[in-house]
Amino acid sequence: MIAGKRTTCLPKYMERSAYLFTFWKLGNYYRTYPAYVEDEVRAALDHGAQLVVGPRTFTKRGTAIDHAPAFVVEDGAYVSARWPGDAYLFADKLLARL
């Protein structure tokens, strides 16, 4: 359960932007659910302040050797990331727990 955890998730601005930039070609491809991920996660938390959106980015993503643009939230054994651009940092944080 994430209700009592600090977390991050796909921010609404990223999800909405992907939809708006691609609708002309992909239709509803990026709107496969009735609610935005951020809205669903906020509803699952005890307090809205537990959601940490992180820095606004659209084009910069982390790499295997540069985690500067990436963002994750750690709360105890729980680790969360926002999007595939955070994958390398997310994986490193998970591996550090093994």
C-alpha cells in the first residue's frame, strides 16, 4: 500500500502533453484510462503532500552514467520513479537495496 508513503508518479503535465502532441496521429493512444495517473495516485494517498512531482522536464532523461536529470522518491524500502527517463536511477536505487 502506498497510502502512508511518499511517492512520485507520471505527472499530469507529462501525460497530458504526450496526449496533446500525438492526438492528431495516434488518437486516444495516450488516454487509455479515465483518470490521469497523478490523480489516481493522489486519491490513494493519505495526504496530498506525500506526492512529490519532481522537477519539470520533457526532454532530459537520465543515463547509465548521468543521473542528474532523473528523479526518484525513496521512502523506506519503497522506491518510485516518474517515467522511463528515470529508469537508470530507479534501477540503481533498487539494486542498492539488494
